[in-house]
Amino acid sequence: MFLLYNIGIRVFNVLIWLSSFANIKTRQWINGRKNLFKELSKIDFHKHNIAWFHCASLGEFEQGRPVIEQFRKDYPHFKILLTFFSPSGYDIRKNYPGADFIFYLPIDTPSNARRFIGLVKPQLAFFIKYEFWYNYLKCLRANNIPVVFISVIFRPQQIFFRWYGSWFRSQLKGINHFFLQNQASAHLLQSVGISQYTIGGDTRFDRVYAIAQSAQSYPLIEEFAKGHRVILLGSSWEEDEKLFQTILNDLPDDIKLIIAPHEPSASHVQQIHQMFSRPLMNYSALIPEKAATAGILCIDSIGMLSSLYQYADIAYIGGGFGKGIHNILEAATFGKPIVFGPNYQKFAEAVDLIQLNAAFSISSNHQLLLVLNQLLTHNEHYQKASHASQHYVESKTGACKIILEHIKNYVQ
């Protein structure tokens, strides 16, 4: 099976290379790995105690970030190596000050894994959520390097739990410890004879709670919102923005919109300008004299969204008319009622918040208008949703503490 896996990895690499001629993201994926081992070779990793954290992308990084930062405080004699699989994580966090070394992860071939582990020699390896790269895992085991998986969710349809998944199950058994998000994942591991796990919860709750406690302030946005109620469209796509285009004139007069598109490219921002007739300004062009007069504010840069929810009364989270909703916890931690599209079922927090009447799923502009008007015109309904949203996040924090307490067994 290892042979088939390695053939598959090489086929994947070829497909990525071919698609790079037409796709900018895959081109970044290829270019980011050029001369990677040459750059790694310039660092004398053996002089340091290395804790290696690997994330697929930006979302997994945010999930692992509270563990990284607490590990750094608890073990200052360690250096942090952070690797990413995708450009969307690396490009945004390549200058993250919480890590000492930040690189792409070389593709998972046997030779790359041996060379990478030989150069880095980590004392401990953390994989965030998924990212089961079997050559790296095999090489880590061969070198007696403990491997810990953080904030993992297992589902019955995954290959580990299929009748033909015995080889993949055997790879899981070599991992030192899993920190799971829920009891259902524990039951799945038990069903295949794996017992080295702890149900620790989801570290994202620790992360978003910390964001709310130290949220960055934006005086111009505060000026924009003053005296008005604000609906914030977070990580919006065209489908989400079109919904608001059709209902905006039916909302109360004191409503303002902040639109933070998922991809704030120049073309998308221009498209948003063309959708709405109300005065609309880009954040990059906002000045004190005009902040109060704009009816819609478009956030045409990245990195702001997690702190912007403090200025909203209601959060609408995008992606629900596509593959799935984006991060709703960043809004929930500020105690905001949350609205999103119909594709949310694979996100446990969305299901939970709907059951708590803190979040609401809609599938049409008519439903969106009904939900918003109910929140905007019934204060008791609004307050209950707001309280339930914030309490949900606060009740789920603590995963980071559980993880750090356990890994004392592996740190020298």
C-alpha cells in the first residue's frame, strides 16, 4: 500500500505542476517550494530544541495558534518551526512573530521526508486537525519523535473506518496521541482499536476568545457605525452580496452594511460597488470627514475581519451558498446573532448555535429579510440570541490548557 500511496503522491505532484500553468494558486504552491531544501540547509537546526507545528492552511493555523503561543511561553528554550501545505496559509502568516522558522512543507515523498526530518530533527511534532502525510509520519516514528494531533474530528465516511482502510488505520496506531474535538471521534477510534486519545475540545474557541479580549480598534469604522445599527457580511461571496442587494431597501433606515469579501480582489470590490446604489466607500479610502456619510463600507484588505465583529449588531457569514460557511466563531465570541446560508451541516458549531437560537440559516432573500427584521425589531429575541452566542464560546474554551498539560510527558 505504501507503494500505491507514493505513486499517488507523485501523480498529485504532476497534476499540481500541470495546473500551475493556468492557476495562480497552484503556481504559488510550486514556486514556494523551489530551493526549499537549500533554504532549510542554511539553518543549523541541531543547535536548538525544535517543536514542529504543521498546518494545512490558514484555518488550521488559527486552530493551532493558541497552542503554539502557549507552548512558546511554557517552553522558551524551544524554537518553533511552522510549516504550511497551502499558499493561503503561508503567504498570510510567513512573517508570524510567534514562530522562529516558517516554511512550506516539502511534498510527502520518502526522500523528502527523510531529508526534512534529518535537517530539522524536531523533538516533538504537532499536526493540526488533519494532514496525514504518511511518509513524514513513518520517518518521525523511525526517529522516535513523538507525534501529536490537535483538534481532530473523525467521521465514519473517512477511509480509516472503511472495510478497505486497514493500512490507513495501521498508520494511525503509530501516532502518540490524538486530542479530539468530540465523543463521536473517540467512539470511531475505539472501534478500530485506538485508545491513545483525549477529548480536549476545539482550540478555535481559545483562539477566538483571545481575539475578543484583545481586539484591535478601528476609529474610522467606529465613526462609520456611530448612531447606526450595523450588519457585517464576513467572508462574503457574490451570492451572499446579491441577497443584500435585493433586501437592503426593505431594512430599517438606520442600518449600515460592512462588507468584508472573502477575496477582496480589485475586480470583486468593483463588482460590489456596482451592486449597490447607496453611498459606498472602500476602507482604504475612508477618511474622518466621510466616515459618517457612507452607507456601506467595503473592506478591501485582509487581516481585519476577526476584530471587526465588535462593531456589528448582526453578523452574516458567507460561503453558505457554496461549499460551506466560513468561520462563525469570530462573530459568536463578540456575542453577535449570526445568519448564514443553507450549507452549514458539517460545522458542529453552526448546528449547535442554531439549536441555541443564536444562529439562523436562510436559503432565500425572503427568509433573510424575515430573520433580520425579527432580530432588529424584537429586542428580547435579539438579546437572547446575543447572550447565547457569547456564552457558547465561553463554555467551550480550555482545549489549549488540556493539550499543554498532557504534552509535558514529551517535553524535556
